[in-house]
Amino acid sequence: MPFSDCDTLQHVADVVSKSSKSKKAVIIEDGDEKYYVWKELVRKFEVKGTTNDTRRNSGIGRPGSARTKENIDVIDRVITETPQKSVRRASNDLSKFTSYVSRNEELRNIPTRFELTVPPLDLRELTEERLCQIIRVIPPSMKSIIPGHILQVSHPVSSFNEPNRKVLEKPEVLAVLNTGYRKTYRVCCIPNTNQFYVCGDTKTIRHMNTEGSIMEEIITKSGYTPYDLTVTREGHLVYTDLKNRSINRQKNGKIECLLRLEGWIPRAICRISTHDVLVIMTTDDCKRSEIVRYCTSTTTRTQYNDNGKPIYFDPDFVTENKNLDFVVSNSNTKTVMVVDKEGKFRFNYNGNLKKSFSPRGVATENMCNILIADRDNHVIHIIDQNGQFLRYIDTCNLHKPYDLSTDSSDMLFVTECDSGIVKQIKYLE
């Protein structure tokens, strides 16, 4: 390569900077040209208006004055030719008196007059939007991805995905927290705190900490049990509501509806690294399912594989791995599916026990390993990011583990659906 990596990046930055300055000069020059055209157009309108005024004025005066002058000339000529004048000139011809015909009626008619109304000035409003359409929109910069390469180093470098913390031989239960529900369903840790949100078989979502204290209770707007919940990067609660087909957020003590669907039911939800929200949606008849990434202005849908066949069949849980893969759990097909960030299929995991696999909640951690709650077998599976089985968590007296969530330090929170409790488990060294 002619440049080192740093030199290459600096070169690219210089090219972009020069290109930006060049485009700025073009924009200024284009603006000057459009301003000249505008001024010339105004001048032409001004000249045209003056010409029209002259024509109108001449059109008003000439016909009337010419007709009037013609009538005056006729009157003078008639007066000159009247019999009385002839008598004065010593004429003895009586026939001139008897043949005289008066032209008073003819000459009494006044020529047609004009009433001119000045037309109103019709100035068209020029809005900023219309002006932008005239000038055109400056296109955004285009970013192309150039394949990278591996740097040659003289000493080993630890990869982000390389495990540097081992799974404990005997994971430890740090806390058993009573949620107050008869059945406990979903749990989601709040980033960089010892707090979490949990929901169960009522319309109330509870904000709790690892001491077991209930810090806040949030009642859903519909009065219906929430299906799933997640937490934004800022710590705001977001939940899905099957009753009114909505996605809702609690902020500053108030619940606001972010989205309401028609023909679709929002189910599982999770926050992802791009600040977007990932939602599993199912049609009313449960025959179609999609994973939709919602952001501020657009949505991205994933539903078919490369062969045009549906990927998902009524999935229940979803989460994003640290490598940006999406992990989807489906209790009906007894499968955990992993797709990449573009929605392309990577692999399926169908369990590693002789017993039937019953996957429920899924979670990931900082080493990109995937944790799966196996409800009916009362264990948690741990697999790596490529689907390779690592081990079970089966020594924490788990009973029907249902949902999972990991906090910023990779502590594991597990809901037990029939016992109404959340367990905090330390499973890494």
C-alpha cells in the first residue's frame, strides 16, 4: 500500500475537505447566476409594465380625440355650407333652402369613451420550500465501505469476542427477589444501575432494585397486562401492549404511545445499539411474523430468507447480541434462531439435551455468548456467538425460568414464571 492506514485516512479526509470547498464555491457561483437571472427577470417585467401603460394610454386618447375632431370639422363645414351663408353671398336659388337637410342628430352623438381599471398586483408568495425546489437540494455525502485488512502486530491482541472471563463451575444466586406477582414474566435491567423493570400477570409494571425494594409502579394505559418491556439507553421504560396494539414509553412520569398498529400485534421488543427499537410483530391470524426495526423516521422489516420463505413463525422473544446479530426465540418451533444485522440467517439452535427443548427468554453478554431459558427443563443454556454449546446453568434451583436479562457487569436476572420471583445470578468469574 502507498500509505499507512493513518496516512490513508488523512488523505481521505483531505480529499473530502477539498471537495467540500470546491462544492461550496460552485454553490456560491450558482447562487450568483440565479440572482442575476432573477434581477434580469424583474427588469423585464418592469419594462413590459411601462410598455403596457403607454399602449393603454394611447389606446384611450387616440380613438376618442380623432372622432371628436372629425365631428368638429364636419360641423364647421356644414355651417359654412348652410343656406343662410348662401343668402349672405347673394344667392337667389330657392332650391338650396328647400333641399337643406339638417345633420344635427348625426353630429349630436358623442364618441365612445373608455373606463380603464388598473389590474391588481398579483405577487406570488415565494416560500423557502419553493426556493429550495428552484435551487435544488444539496445531496448528502455518499459513504462507501472499503474492505479492511488485518494489521500485522508483533504481539497478540485480545479480540473483543475472545472470552476473557470463564463461566463459574457453580454459578451463585446472589438474591431472590419477590416481585409480588403470582406469575412473573418479563424482566429488563436498567443500564449502569442495580435496578430493573419487571412485569407479571397484572396491569402493573414494577421498578425494583437488587435490594428487593419497589421504587415505582407503572400502570399500563390500557389496563391490560404488558406483553414485553425494554429500557432505552436513557433509562426510559418501553413496553408493548397487545390490548390496543401499541408501543408505549414512560418518560417524566407520563406514558406516551409511540406507535399504534393496524392488522398487526406488537409482541417482543428490545433496544438495540443504534438507539432504535426492535419489535416482533404478528398478524391477527398469527400466520405471518416480522421483526421490525423502528427509528425516528423509517422502519426496516425482516421476514423472508434468500429463498423467499418466511424466516419467523410466531416468535416470542428477541434480543441483540454485542456483535449486532439478532437472537430470536420461538417456543412453538422449539428453536432459537440467529440472523445477522441485515436479517440474513446464520444458524438455529435446537437444544443439547435428550429431552424436548422449550426455549423462552434470551439474553447476551459482553463476550457475545447467548443465554437461553429452557423452561420445561429448568436450566439455562449458554452457547457462543456461532451456536456452539458451552454449558448449562443448572445448579441454582431454577424452576421454570422464563425470561433473562443481563446488566452492565454481566449479572444475570432470571424470572421464574410460576413462583413470582426474580433471581440475580453470578455466573462469570
